Amino acid sequence: MTARDLAESYLFKAGKRLKVLRLLLEEEDYSDVVREAQEVVELCVKGMLRSVGIEPPKFHDVGFLLIEHRDRFQGVGPEDLERIAGISKWLRKEREFAFYGDVDFIPTEEYSKEDACKALRDAELVFDLAEKVILSKA
């Protein structure tokens, strides 16, 4: 298995999760849309990094590495990489709250349809850009 194979596997897994996000949105499970969107974005970003020969660290938000290594990415501009990094950072911050909540933060009550739609749109954008990067290397 090569880094490219693993990057393509991450993209495949992210694509399957995108389908689940749409179902969760339809079911009005807004907090889980936000939570699972973070996984889609993480898989895409780590796949992008692997596709250009960068071993991603073992934590959730590695979007900053896209900016740090922007010269390695073909098919996406610096503005796109900045946007992906921002999305990754936002969803990373929401990750635990969306899943576990807290005594004063009940995820099923706190997240709105608007939050879920934003998370889904952002995950779809990141997926589309990751696809350009990862599959252009094939």
C-alpha cells in the first residue's frame, strides 16, 4: 500500500460519510451532522496531505499544514487552502460539543438546522477540493 492508496481510501470513506450526513440532516439530527462533518473534513485534509507526501500528525485539525505546504498542492489555490483550514478549525472546535455536549450544553438542543446545513456545505466543499487534489495525482 502506498501513501496514494491511503489518500484515495480516505477520500472513499469521506464520500460514504457525506451520504450519511444527508440522511442525518433529513432526520433532523443536527448535532450529528456537525460531528460527522468534522470526520469528513479530517479524512479529506489528511488524504490531501498524504497525496503530496506529508504524513499527517495524529490529531484532528491539521488544516494549518495545507497552508504551510501550499506550494505542493495542484488544482486548488491558496484561497481554497485557507478556506479548508478555516473549516477544519471550526469543525474541530465543535467536535466534542456536538457529540458529548456538557452539563450546560445539550447537543440535540443547541445545534440548529442552519448549523447542520453549514457543516454539510463545508464538508461538501472540502470533499470536492480534496477530490481534485487526490485524484489529480492518480
